[in-house]
Amino acid sequence: MASSTEETTGVFNMQNLSGGKPCPDCDGVGQLRFDSENINEKFEVEKQTVITECARCHGTGHVPVG
């Protein structure tokens, strides 16, 4: 069983610190956020933010140089 620290901090990958430049699509965050508005059955506007992994950098926040 993993300790509570591992569960909250995730896995640290040393390769993410070197090589590559920040991803221009997600600004180096590794996530893309889309604001969405839906109308429910009571005709009320519901706002939500959809968060997804960046397809260009695969969630690392960096792309290879060159």
C-alpha cells in the first residue's frame, strides 16, 4: 500500500526537469481547460470547466526541442 504522501503528490519523473521547452498549447501545465455552458431541464445555465490532458505534450508540459 502506498503512503499518503505518494497518493497526494504523485510520481516524480526526473526526465521532466531537463530537455524540451514548455508546451505552447498548455503553457507548460500539461492540462487543457475548456469552459462550457449547458442549459438544464429547468432552463438554467450550468457552467463547468472541462479539464483534459494536453494531446501535444501528453501531460508532461514539455515538448522536445527541434
